[in-house]
Amino acid sequence: MVGGFSQGGAVALYSGFTYHKPLAGIIALSSWLPMHAQFPQIASSNIDSAIFQAHGDIDPVVPFVWGDLTSKVLKTFAKNHEFKKYAGLMHSSNQQEMNDVREFIKKQLPGE
């Protein structure tokens, strides 16, 4: 599993779809898909992996629209993608988002 926040989430998305080994999941928080115009053509792996993407709707650093556009691109080729919006959340995290991340990890890595 790979994941990150902001630029770390962007790296996780790009790397997850171009890394040759299978991943249990990809987590991208307050993030975007770099080089999005090259997808899905360069997505060489992990298109079946579960993806958890989340974004605050008032993020002033990585605008929510970037996360929403990323979600739309991912849905064209990723088979198991979830996108959550958090009302009133800026470029940060909150307890609900962390709870959702924890549940995603528990679901993808049962017994870990």
C-alpha cells in the first residue's frame, strides 16, 4: 500500500499506477494526479487496486476542483475508486478523514 498527503498523494497516485508490483491500495489526500493527460495510457499496473481519495472542499493550496478532476480521470480506468469530500476542510486533515483512512486500510489489509 502507498499513500500520501498533498504532493505525497500525487506521488502515490502516479507511482501506484506505474509501479510494476501489485499494491493493496493507494491513498491520496488533498491531492491531484500528476501528468493526468497521459492517463490512462501510462497506467501499466494496479488499476484493480483499491483507491481512497479524499479532499477538503475549501482547500486553498490544492483546490478541491483539482481533486474532483483527478477523481473523474481515475474513474475512467481504475476499477475500485472512492472519492470523499469533507465539508469545511482546508489543506489539512480531520478526525473523520483519519477514521475513513483507517477503515480503508483495515479493509484492504485485514489481519495486519
